[in-house]
Amino acid sequence: MLELAKEQIAMDQVAADKAEALRLLADRLVADGLVAEGYLEGLQAREAQGSTFLGQGIAIPHGTPQTRDLVFATGVRLLQFPQGVDWGDGQIVYLAIGIAARSDEHLRLLQLLTRALGETDLAEALRRATSAEALLKLLQGAPQALALDAQLVGLAVAADDFDELAWRGARLLQRADCVDSGFAAVLQQAEPLPLGEGLWWLNSERQVRQPGLAFVTPQQPLRYRDQPLNGLFCLASLGAAHQALLERLCEVLIEGRGQMLYQATSSRTVLEVLGGEVPADWPSARVTLANPHGLHARPAKELAQLAKGFEGEIRLRLVDSAQPAVSVKSLSKLLSLGARRGQVLELIAEPAIAADALPVLLAAIEQGLGEEVEPLSATPEPAPEVSVPEVRLEAPIAGSRLQGVAASPGIVCGPAHVQAERKIDYPLRGESLQHERAQLSQALAVVISELQLLVQRSDKAIGEIFVTHQEMLADPALTDDVEQRLRQGESAAAAWMAVIEAAARQQESLNDTLLAERAADLRDIGRRVLAQLCGIEEHAAPQEPYVLVMAEVGPSDVARLDPSRVAGIVTAHGGATAHSAIVARALGIPAVVGLGEGVLLLEPGTPLLLDGQRGHLSVAPAEQDIQRALAERDKREQRLQAAWTHRLEPAVTRDGHAVEVFANIGESTGIAKVVDQGAEGVGLLRTELIFMAHPQAPDVATQEAEYRRVLDGLDGRPLVVRTLDVGGDKPLPYWPIATEENPFLGVRGVRLTLQRPQVMEDQLRALLLAADDRPLRIMFPMVGQVHEWREARAMVERLRKEIPVSDLQLGIMVEVPSAALLAPRLAREVDFFSIGTNDLTQYTLAIDRGHPSLSAQADGLHPAVLQLIDMTVRAAHAEGKWVGVCGELAADPQAVAVLLGLDVDELSVSARSIAEVKALVRETDQQQARALAREALLQDSAEAVRTLVENN
Ligand code: PEP
Ligand code: MG
């Protein structure tokens, strides 16, 4: 990363000419260990190709691709030449910035410098500077311009009150890189200012990186301090950057045009009213930048020169960036974009010159602005130097049997219905405005009527989703934006997809689970319309129950799944704890996951036989195989029916050993049903799901009511509650948590709650208050260190003095290998362990449980995981403590006997699996299971353990 610091600056240097200046720079870079000897040749060669003079007395010498290997570390060194050095063509350099970089990191430097380059008399100031500090200040330049563009406008956002709306605004500013993650909290402390007409203003200078203004309006009418709350401006304030905007806003309000802001249905309207960065209706054109090192000084200079040949305003912006459009005639502004190869540029010109200027500039950019350019491929380019061997994918052949991960038990047979996203090509430019408009409205009409059919065919809950889709298609904000693009000459498909993608991204940027799902829905209907526009037929689902084949079944697909039509699920990616598997089990649909990309190439309608217990998928199987499998299915169904009959009885092995079978739950309602499904208690209450069901952190009283409802429903049966397990990849929408590069190894679970003791204390207080004399067990997630457990326990012990409870046990989840390895020590202090095999497997095998291709191998029956379970159980029993298993492994029919053999005392599974798990316990002989478990521990792999169990 290139940053400027005073230590890099050497003041008062003297060089007779450019060659000597380069030599001095190279010596400095070598002496500081940034480059090897010989880099000087690179600097010289680069100057020979073209001067690195940037303007304003600054040059930025750097090496060539041939000398990249001589770079040890990225960095810069700055030499001040107060007497000036002639850099050729009479250009005098007072500051030479030597760059050591392997690729195009110098673009970042150019971005840093561009503010300074906008100053008029910088060269003279650089010459006169007498200290490194002063020079650095000059380079940091004038105040930045206020960021305000479409990404900073959020219209009709879901918010229940002022605070939530302010949080949305802060999120937009954070996404636009204007502020740090703490800004939301800072903003909550600022004093809101009513502007009239229900518009409010909030601002803060703290945690601001660059000035920016966000504007958000609530979905439904809100009030705040007895006044309407129609819209909120959130300012990330830095210097006087917002002055001009504030003046414009005052004018708008004085003229009584405030409603134009809060009634706006598109961000464009807001920006137009505020005089933001979008020139209304100016023609524009897009082009993908192909220059290998992006828009660096040389090509940018070329572009600016060319633009200066046209009398009028021309701007340029990066399509996927929050930065406002800049003048193409300003070299420094162009450099400030930091445009890279592959990024899409949009040129916007004032109407009088657009027809002449845009084609010329577009062609010049396409031709490389004086540099040789390799054409861009349609797909993202693979990173250089990483060669990926080409794997030819083929559909599995008829008669083959594939082994995947057994995700949800059951045997089914049906035709394949493959739902794989196909790449759809479409033209970027349209034929004529009328033609493109007509095409789009025809496609929209077809999709809306298809949705109408789906509404009629579906039950209420699913039908509502399709009604929402219809509403999305009719949303004026979308259609306005599309119309703008059509007017600029885009094809209907290109305009439609660009608007859908922008809207989806905006939803996602709000970091709200529901809105993120809405983003998936938007993309889904976006594709439907695109398929219509391009005349691509989506394969209709077979009439008879079918086997759904997908890459992965995500949360938004769940709503569309109709269990009466989907007989089975097959996925290319995922493992037993992946979404698809959990969804399938919850819906009771047999599933095999992680079968590889080949299944996506199956011909629609191919007969498939799926065994969700063994993880087998047979492609176009022989008739006798189908018959055999179906006979086995019938036998299993009879067994399940028998199991259901006995679901309320205890689970006791053939040789008289009782095992408790509990339920995993995530909400406080429906406990009566869980008990009726055979639960002898709740073995895992995932309280984060309760938190997620509230729009803001539930207070003590709200939580107490939730926990009380569960305890009441359990009617004296034990409740094992897990304290909040969020953070990392599981953020709460209303809790700003810093993004982490490696969230599974970051601040999550108990690590997070110990950092926020008030949250933990509120939760514990609510639990103790709800307990009365009922059996309450509290456990802490993700404990990996003894002190974490002790700190958490101390908090409970302190509260317990205040709120006495009679039947309380404290324990930890064992889901980090270190907890299992420290089990002998921890067992002395805890009352129980509950093994979370989902995470324990992921951390033991170093496989992300949601990894698209690897998670299939994250199998909890791996002998390494079994060893850790064995250690945990032995340690606990030695101290007279009990052990439960609450991960997905506990419900795996092939795992039950092994877990019993490892002497686990309790199994906690989803309510749907309870009857079957109890029946499996009753079929087991504890002594035989122990022998089986010992043998399992000696195996090499999870597959070997499964084979062992199968043959047992
Ligand atoms: C586990 O990790 O096994 C577990 C039960 O916790 P969760 O799946 O909620 O992370
Ligand atoms: Mg876990």
C-alpha cells in the first residue's frame, strides 16, 4: 500500500540534470531496501518511453514491467530539489517521487496527489517548503469535495424510528468509504436539527474519512419529537466541503420544494434537486478501460488533451464507484478516479457537443490512449501467474451412481429439474428508443402475467412473494431509471440489468438480512425479464414431483420451494451443514448435496434416484434398482411411522441405557409443538435468532418475556440456552460490527459478548429473571480459552446474587478444538459440555462449513472430530459432568450409534428428527456401539467411518 509519510522525504537535494536526479532516487530506494541494484535502469527506461512529469513541479519516476522483479517491497521516496531539475521540454521538477511497485499501485499514489495537483501555485510552494512536514501538508492539498451521488441516496428504506433511519444513512456513508465503522454510533449522539417539511439534519465530524452527504427516506410515515419525519440528511462533515450544498438546500426549502426530496422515487430526482453530480439528461456513453495499468498519468493526459479540443463540459465517472463524475479536461481529476483495467467508464457530455465529442473520446479510450492494449475478455480475467488447469465438465452418464453428502434422509425418484443460471448475452446499445421501450414493456407484461399465474397456483405465503415481485416490476423508481438509460441509447436489456443490479446492490449495502433477500429477489425477477427480452425459454418445471438440481439452495430459494412438487433436492455445492442441507431437513425433503458442477449439466427430465441417507444419486437407473430402492423407502417409512407412534416415550438402548433427546430451536413460539414431536427438553436455544427477529436489540423485559415463553411451554423440562452467538459472518442488522477479512476466525460468539459486557449482562439478567425455579442451563458459544469461560461465569455468579435461581447449570459449547483439548481442565469447572459439531468440524478440518466446493468434506464423522468428541466425553465423565451434542451430526442416522458408543449423554436435534433419532437409539446396543466407536476412531477418513457403520 502506498501512503505518504514525512520519513520518506529528503529535503534540499541538488541534481544537475534528470539523469542525476534519477540516480539519487534509485540510490535512496536501494539503500532503504525497497529495490535491488539495477532498478535505476528501469527508471531510465520508463523515462525513455515517456516523461513521468505530472505537472505542478512534480515527477513520479517508476520502473518498467521488466524491472518489477527487482522490487522487494512497495514504497515511495521523495526528493525535494529547490533549485529545480529540467525534466525535458522545459518542465521543471521540484519534487521527484520515486516509486517501487510491482504492479499499478502508483495509481493509489496518484489519487493521493490529485487533491494537491488541483492547487494553482503548488510548484512554487513545493520549491519553497523548508521542512518535510510542510511539504507533506502541501501534498495533502485542498479540502476534498463533498461526495453525494446515487449510492448515497436511500429511498423508502425500512426503518421504524429516527435512530434506525440514521443508522441507514450512516451505513450508506460507510459503504461509500466516507466514514469509518464507528460513525453510526457517533451519529446517534449528535443533536438532530429539524429543517422543516419533516426533513431533518444530522452531522458529525468524528470518524470521517472524506466529506459526504447521505439522504434517506423511510418506507412508511414516521414521527420524531412530535414532528413528521419524512427524510433525513446525514452529513459526514470535513471542513467546509458541504457549504455549497447547504446553501442549495436552504434555497430548496425556502422555495417550499422540500417534498420533491422526500417524495422522490428515484435517486436521480434527489440529486437533481440538490444539484448533485448528475447532469440531468446529458447524453452518455460507456466503455471498458483496457489499459494494462489503468488510467495512469500518460493515458489520462492524452484523454484530457483530447477533451480540451471540444468547447463544452464533458465528465467521466466510474460506473461501479461512489465517486462523483469529474471533468475529463482536468488531468488531476481524472487521476483521482484511480481507474483500473476492466472497470467501466461513463462519459457524460453536455448536449451541444455530445454527438461530436463522445464517439471521438470513446474510440480513443478503446484504442488505448496511446498505449498498446490487449482486448478484454468477456469474463473476468484470471489473476496473472496463477494458472488454473482447465477441467472439462461433463454431465454424469446414464446408469452412473454419484456419491455426495447425505444431507436429508429419504429415498425418492423423479425427473431432474435443473435450475442453473445460464449466461445470457445481450447488446449494450439499442436500436431506437421506441423499439427498446416496446421490447421492454412487452417483456414486463409477460413476466407480470407469469407471476399472476404463480400467485394463483401457490398457497398464501408463497403467493405473497410473487405479489411482491409484481410490485417490484411496477416500481416507478426502477422504470424511471431504466427510461433515463434508454434515452441515452442503451438497449432495453442493458438498461434493465444495470438498473436492477444497482438497486440490488443498494439493498445489500444496507446490511439488513431482509433487504439482502430482497436483493436476491430483485436479481431473480431481473433475470426473468432479461430472459424474455432475449427470447430465452426457462425450462418449465415438470408436472409430476421432481428432483430439483441447483448449484446451492439459498435462503431466498426456500420461499419458492413447493414441498408438494419438489420430491428431492440435489446440489452441486455445499455440505451437511450448508444452507441447502439445513433447509431440506427442515422441510423434510430428501437431499444429497455437494455432488459437483457436473450435475448442473444434466438434461432436464433425466430420471434420478436419490438416497438422502447414503448420499447417493443414481442417474437414469435401471428399473430393478428403482424398485429395490422404493421397497427400502417403504420399509423406512413404516419405521418412521412406528417411530412417530413412540415419539413421546424415552429413548433407551436395547441394553437399557437411557439417552436424552432434546430439540434445537431458534424462536420462542411453537414450544407446544416441539414437545409434541417428542422433545424431552430444549438442548440448544439459538438466541441470536430471537435477537434477529427484533428490529433493534431487545431490552431486558422483552428478552425475559421471550425466554419465559419457552420455559412455560417446556413445563418443567430443561432448557439449554446459548448466549448470543453473533459477530463475524453473522452480524445483527442493528449492531455495527467491523468487517473482518476472516470472520470465522474473528470477533464472534463469546469473544464479542465479552467485549460488550452490557449486552451479555442484559441477556443473562433476562434469563435469570425468567427462570423462576425451572431447570435453566446457560452455555457460552465459541469458547476457546479458559479465561473466556471464567469471565462469563463470573458475570453470571455476580448476577445470581441479585437474582437467585434454584436450578441453574453453566456450561460451554465445545466447538473450537482448543476447548476439546482443554476439556480435562474445563470439566473441573463447568456443569456440562454441549458439542457443536458444525463448528468443531469446520475448525478441526480447516474447511469453511459454507464453502461452495469444500464443505462437502466437512463431515463430522471424520475420525479427527470423533477423537475430540471422545476426549471431551471422557474428561467430562471423569468429573461427573454430562455431555450433549447439538450440531447437525446428532441427527445423522449413520452417526447416532457412533455418538452413543462415545458415551454422549444427550442428543439435541431439530424437532422433526426427534422421533427418528429416538427410534435409532432404541435399535442400538450400547456395548456394541462402544465397540463400533472404538473402531471408528481408528479409521483414516469420514468415508471409511461411514462404510464401517454401513457394514456393521
Ligand atoms: C454448531 O456449531 O454445531 C452449533 C450447533 O452452532 P451453530 O450451528 O449455530 O453455529
Ligand atoms: Mg456453532
